Amino acid sequence: MADDITFYDDIEGYAGSLSYAAGDTVQLHVSTTCTSYDVRVERWGGERTEVWSSADEVGVHTPAPANADSDGCDWPVSVEVPTDASWRSGFYLVTLTAHGAAEGRDVAHAGFVIRPAERRSRILLVLATNTWNAYNTWGGKSLYTGGHRVSFRRPFGRGFLSRPEVDRDDRKARPARWGEEPDPDGEIYQAYRFANGYPGFIGSSGWFTFERRFVEWAEREGIEMDMAISSDLDAVDGLCDGYDLVLGVGHDEYWTAAARDAVEAHVDGGGDYASFSGNTIFWQVRLDDDGTPGGGPEGAMTCWKYAAHEHDPVVAAGRETEMTGIWSDPIIERPEAAFLGGSSTWGLYHRFGQATARAAGAFTVYRDDHWLLAGTGLRYGDVLGAKHGVVGYETLGCRIQFDEYQLPVRAGGDHTPEDLEIVAFSPSSNLGMGEYPKSISALNDQGDLEFIASRVLGSTSDDALRRIRHGNAVMIVCRPMGADGGEVVTIGTTDWTFGLADDPAVAQVTRNVIDRYAVG
């Protein structure tokens, strides 16, 4: 199976938007080489519950246009799914099953989020759909394979929204059990995905890999949450209003300026934000016409990434702060560390390629008396999350020094808030060219080590590279807006959610955050 998964299956489909209000009509766009197919819609929370179905829909094949990756498929509406105010906020999986398709290629998945008709919870979980889109190669390129504009109006690659559960083989930072050697080149991951016909990005992002695990755990614990998607922060006025806690989980890498404005305003007004995510707010993106949920009328997202300072048109137009590069770039003047208390500039990879390949995959506890660790039984020097390797594959950290009690404190010089507590951390590293695992789908640009050093420090000298190479993954609490604002909790790792179901300490830390900010 090639990395181009376009029409690998005999049926494909996508929702007209990734976000609908309860009561809207969901439009599905389906293309199949078969004469008929069935549709099933399930709300995927603590359990999967069917809410709507239709059998024997007429199959029509519409090819993917050459620019499907950047401009979308523009397929006609095939099926309309009515919703009403009784539909709970959450993620809804669409399963399309073609009749008479080749064995193993008869099923495709689409998905959408239902926003609540009115706020029903004190918690808002924002799914990282901008990052889902960045990694999606369906129709051609992703932002990792040479593209700089990617459309929301196309199917997701197979396995991205739903696939069979496996123990470790679909993880980018696969935990090593006792007596095993690590797999820094991701060869086990590669063998798994090729054997099952999955594209390279399934371990990097998506509902099934990250958010799904958090939602399953939370709802089974009786935690109620409303849900939205990344671009709802742009398009829905006052989306965060009335919520005590806004959450992000997994891999929440791509943010617009408007989304940051909305979340920072929430914290400035006394609300709280918790990020159980690694590599968070790393790249700035632009959406086509931010006024429509799901990503604008054309539904596309632009990010020039490593080439932004040279090729993004807004730079030449004198709008440098809109440049779609890393938020830590001095041109943008808005480093994410000023809000989150950490940045992937100071630690991006753990147990990935040559970055700390034999590390514990866990946080080392320093402030064992902190409220974040209450009820865990953890003491100074203990490790948190090693069983399921919750630290990895991407992280974020801050510059650290030790105080007179040999406890970690912010070193400064990295834009982090002065009011910042480091509860636990783990070594993390940036990678240069030649140090990445074979499992990455592509690397068309320079390595992150060289790139970050050149943009943040203005140099790729040996000294600059050494300053950027050695970093960390952090568990921190900070007040970015000062004493009158709310708090931000950053658990700086993508893989935190892998420990929720089976590691009591990981679950307890997560519950402590929710109890503090949304229960009282």
C-alpha cells in the first residue's frame, strides 16, 4: 500500500462541515464504485451509540479532483442526516459500508462534532481538528509532504477516525516493556501500518489516537463535557463564554490568531485552560474566511511552516505577525510559552528517533506536595506514567534551573510567565537531519533542531544548536494573565491519554485538574 491512500477503499466520504449545532442538518458527501451502500451514525462517548442509519443508498462515483488536497473534493451532497436539540454534544462517527466491494475495502469513515444548542456543562473540550487536517494526505499532499494549503472538504485517510484497537504497534513512541529494546526507527509501527493499509500519519493525530481515549475515560468517569472543534474558536462568537474550564488534549499543534485570542480572553476573564497535549500552539495557521464553522466557505487551512519567512505572501505585504510559521518566531512576536508556560522550542521529542530513545516515557516528580498530585501517592523522585509511556512522542518544555532546595524553577529568557510552578519534568530533545525515525511519513524541510535555532536564536552555530537540542517535557501550572486572570495547566506531552484507562496516577492527576476548575 502506497502512502497515497486516495480511494484505497471502494467507498469514501466526508461531512460538509466538521462542526454542526444541534438541530442542523448534516450533509454527507460520498463517492463509491459500488451500486449501493449503508450509512450508520454513532455518538462516540463512553460508549458508541447509534443515533441514525439508512440502508441501500444509491452509490455514485465522483473522482477526486487533482487539487483535492488543497481545494477539496467538491462532491455533491449524497445523504442528509437530520439532528435536533436532543442530540448531545460530542463526536459522531459516520460508517459507510459499500455493497459488493472488495474484501477489506468496503468501509470508510467520516465524522463531525455536534455543538450544544445551549451550554450544558462547565467544561468545553476543543478537538484539535486543525491538526487532523494538517496530517491528512488524502487527495495528494499534507502539510508534511510538500503542501502549504490543505482542505477540510475531503475524506480522512483510513484508520484516522476508527480502526481496531491494538496494544502498542500503532504508536509513534511505542513503549518498551521489561527486557525489550526500544524501536527508535519505528520499524514495528511501519510494519503494522503497511500490513493494514494505513497511511503514515495515523500515529500523529486524530480522533481515534488521542481525543477518543480522553472522551471514553471522562464519560465513563461521569465527567460531562461539551465539545467543539478548532475552527469553532474562530467562527462561533463567544464559544468559551460560560465555561469554567476549556480543554485541549492529544496533539493540538495548529492554531489561528483568532483561536488564541478566544482562549486567552477566556483566561484573562478568570476562566481556566488545561492542555493535556504536546507540541501545543506550535504553528500559526490561517483559515479561508474565518466566519464559517469547519474552516470557511472553501474550508481550507494555510501554513507555510519552515518556508513561511521566505514564501508566505503576508510577509512581503507588511503583515508579518500573520506569518504562518512557528509562534515562537520573533517575526510573529507571540511565543506560545507566554500563555502555556512552555514551548516545543525547549523540548520537542521524547522516545522518537534519536531523541531520548531509551528514556522512561514518564515524568519525574519534584513537587510531590502540589495539588496536581494529590491522591496519587507519588513522592519526590517517583516516575509518573511509565507503564504506558505517557511522555512522548512530542512534548513541550521551558528553560529550567534549580533553586536553593534543588527544586526546578523557570530560568527565564523563554517568555514564560513569572508565576509558574514546575511540578514534574522529563528530558526531551529536538532532532536534526538524519536523527528522525524511518516511521515519519516525509521530511521535505530542514530538521527542527536547525530550523528552531535559526528562527529563535538567529544562528545555527554549534553553540546555538546545543542550546536548542537539550530540553524537557513539563507538568506546570501558571498564571499568564497575572493575578486577576485564570490558571493554565500544561501537561506537555501528546501521549498522556494513553495512560488514562489503566494508570491510576495519570487518571488522578487529570481528575484533580477537572475537580479544581470545573467541580469546585
